[in-house]
Amino acid sequence: MTHLEDRLERFETLTAECELITKLATDSTKREFYLKLSEQYRQLAAEMRQAIATKAAA
């Protein structure tokens, strides 16, 4: 597994963990925080997939 694939896997794991915390959080402030954090990790994962695809095409 390449460094980029390792990072992609980590971002996907963090996204899932934040989504779980969002569902379980009883405090609305924490729920909103983890929701935004999961969205940021999801975006990073998408960018990492794009970087992997670009590198593979080169």
C-alpha cells in the first residue's frame, strides 16, 4: 500500500468515526462540531482519491 493509499484509508476511518460520534452525541454543539469535522475528512478523502487516480494515470 502506498503512502497516498494509507492516507486515504486514514481519512475514511476518521470520517466514519466522526459520523458515529455525531449520531451518539447528546450535546448539540458537539454534534455540530463532529458533523463539520466528518465533512472535512470526507473532502480530504475525495481529494486523496483524485490524487491517487492522477498518479495512476501518469
